[in-house]
Amino acid sequence: MVYEDFLTQVLPFNKNNIHPRFWSWVEGGGTPMGMLADMLASGMNANLAIGDHGPIYVEKQVIEWSKELFGFPKKASGILTSGGSIANITAVLVARNNFDENIKQKGLHAVPGQLIVYGSSETHNSLFKAVEVIGIGSNNFRKIQVDEHYKIRTDMLHQLILEDKHAGLQPFCIIGNAGTVNTGAIDDLNSLARIAKEENMWFHIDGAFGSVPKLLPEFDDQLKAIEAADSLAFDFHKWLYVNYEVGCVLIRNAEAHRSAFTSPANYLLAHERGLSSGPDPFANYGMELSRGFKALKVWMSLKQHGIRKYARLIRQNLEQAQYLGQLIVQNSELELLAPISLNIVCYRYNPGNTREEDLNMLNKEILMRMHEEGVATPSYTQLKGKYSIRVAITNHRSQREDFDVLVQATCRLGNEIKH
Ligand SMILES: Cc1ncc(COP(=O)(O)O)c(C=O)c1O
């Protein structure tokens, strides 16, 4: 029976991001409510391309809630995406077309001078890919240096924009990071918003996971500038724990959003009544025509759990990151490799008297063995040439004891490999 094949050949080989000690990359854990919602959505076989039917209104409601959550104005627009990558591409495409309305039809030659995008060297690679996909080329993404907290150097950014303008280039978009993928750093978004305004540029925030603490009053200052952004990308499937896949992009200027993606066609004309009537189709706000009912799992999850529960779980993850940081700092065999500004902890095993290259190999081996043994699943990155074990806590099932297990396993494996 095919279900038995699933049970024996597929299910046991899950990546297992539903486990309490899964902390790789940035992955949320999903919930039973999300599973149920996905089954219901699939049963309806809803296609949210166009038409006057309930699922479209559910997605519209989710977008309304998202605007409220992040302080976007009521008249802003938005669309659910498969994830942060597509949310980022959607935003920079709107930014590009908004810079000069001729670009949409005539292409980039419509603009005299090369378009330039700015963001820190810690920006997620989906934005470098986005800049390539929209024809600007990643060489024209200015990767600005970061400070010791991995935040963009806003002084260098502003200086470079002025120099580029002087050289006849066309700076048009600044990317701010609310939570960098490597270390969780939040750029000085207030300054970025100010520079964007002064230089008349689009301000996009990649808040894939790090925008979500906006739910907590303690982030009022750091994340306030989200309310001033022209666009925001964030994911429900990361730190809002919704099952894969679902991200979102919000765009302040709904007209600019619509005009970037609308493309009239006789077979898609809106009627006054019947199934072909209804709200402005989502197809006018994104690349896809046929789209699944991703909104249902978000809608059902938010209604079931309520925003206060999300705030509590996010705060729990933040406290767990601090707890892990303390365990590392107190342990003479471990070294913290970056400040903990959010929910990401980067560290390595370093018993002393070991060369840098050897430490890099040693820590990589620790990580691989940890995965093979199935003890815990952190991931990795490279910080200033140092191989780092990286723990990204977007896991609502983790408990404090899980971090004790991680630290013990790191030291045990480090000792085993060394001797
Ligand atoms: C900061 C940041 N931006 C964008 C993305 C891409 O998001 P997605 O994997 O949902 O496409 C990620 C993924 O981890 C991320 O951490």
C-alpha cells in the first residue's frame, strides 16, 4: 500500500525540523493546526489566481493582519509568497519599476546610468539573486561593510551613495536587514530610513525572521522604522512557526505594486457578477497566476493561537539564545564568535593552543558528527574566516535543557576528535 511506503520509505527520512533540537539555517517547526489547514486547503483544491471565492478573501484578511502587525498603512498592499526569497524579488522589482515607469515596457535601457542597490555585506543571498534576476546584475549591489556588531556602516553607505550619484549612476534602493542570516544583527533601520528619504530612494527591509519581534514592546526602538519602509519581506514559515511554505511581502505604495505586475488579458477580465467578479486578483501583485491556498494555515493559526501566544514563544526563543550564550561564555572550551542580538548564536569549540585551520576542521567535524549521531542540528557559517557552529532558534519546541545537551555534545565530540 502506498501509505505503508510513505511510512517506511519517506517519513523516517525527514529533515526533522519538527524536533526540539533542530536549529539549522532558519527553519520554523510547523504545527498540527498548520497540517490540518493544509489538508483542508488541498481538499478544496483552491486556486487563488483570480475569481470571487472565499479563499481570496482569507488571503486578503491575512494581508490586513500583516499590515497591522508591522504598522503598514491600511492602503498598503501585499501578497503571500512561497517564502522570503520571492518576497524579496517582488519588492526589488517594484522598487526598480517605481524608479522610472518606462522600465516596465522599455527595459533597463530606459534609464540613463546604471541602477545601483545598497545593503550590508551580511545581506541574504536571495537579494543578490533578486538583483541578478531583475537585470541589474549583482556587481551593482554595493555590499557595504559592517561594524563589530555585524550592522551596516551607515556612514560608509551614505558616502558611497553620494559618490555614485556624482559619478552619474542611479542609486535607487537601500536594503535594511532586520535580522541578518549569519548572526541575527538588526541594522540601524532608523538611519537607513532617513538616508533613503534624504536621497529619494526606495527603502526595503528584509525581515525574513528578524522583523517578527516587532510584536514585543522591547523592540519598539530597533524595529520602529519598519513602519517607514517602502516594502517589507517576512516569513510565516520561520519565526511564526507556520508550516512550509508561506512568506509575505508588504508594499507601502499599492499603485506601484500593482503597476509592476499587472498585464491585461482578455481571458482575465473582471466581470460585474459571477465567479469572474470579485476583488482585484492577486495575479496583479505578483508573478504567479495559479497559486495555492497558503493563507488558510496562517489564518487558522493566528485565529487559534492569538498574537499573545506568538509573542510569548518568540520571547522564549530570545531568552534561550541568551541562555545558550551564557553556557558558552562560562565554558572554557567554547568561544562565542558574535554578539547575540536576536535568536542566533555562533560559537566554536576552542580548547586553546590550536591553529586556526585546525579549529576550522575540528568544528566542521564536530558539526557533522553531531548531525550523524542525531544529537542536535545546529548549522554553520564562516565569521571572519572562523568556522562557526550556528544555532538559529525559531523552534517553539525547544526547552532550556536542549541547549545543555548541545553544549555537552559539542565538548564531548571536540574532545573525542582531538584525542
Ligand atoms: C534574512 C533572510 N532573508 C531571506 C531568506 C530567504 O527566505 P526563504 O528561505 O523563505 O526563501 C532567509 C532564509 O533563511 C533569511 O534568513
